[in-house]
Amino acid sequence: MDVQMPVMDGLEATRIIRKAQAGGELPLNPDLKIVAMTANALSGDRELCLAAGMDDYISKPLTPDSVQAILTKYLKSQAGRATG
């Protein structure tokens, strides 16, 4: 989720998604992962993203290794639930 989207930022979008999930309003996977992506890597940004309901945080510029690390982290956790 891009944190700095026009019209509605990623923090607000995430809050709306999480509220709708909690209320059963969206037919989404309850394990839906939202990862913040931002060019502003300021102190406290990670905490703001997590408080909004995001699961993780990655800052730009993205590298193949940083994207792979995030994907591997959550794909492994999903695979573990499916098999265990």
C-alpha cells in the first residue's frame, strides 16, 4: 500500500479496509497482509503504518532483495498455516 496516494492516503485506506474486515463488510481473506510502501522513511513512520493496521513497512527505493524479503516473510507464514 503506497502511503502517499492522492485523494486518500494509504493510512486511511488501510483503516477503512481493516474496519470493513472487522465488520464483515468485505469478502476478503481475513489474513490479508498490507505492507506500507513509502519514499519518506522518517522516524515514526513505521509505527504510524502499523497503528493504521498495516502488517509491515518497506521504504523506497525498493531493491529486489528488500521486496523478496517481505514477500518471503509473508508467503512462508501463509504456507505454514495452510499445511499446519
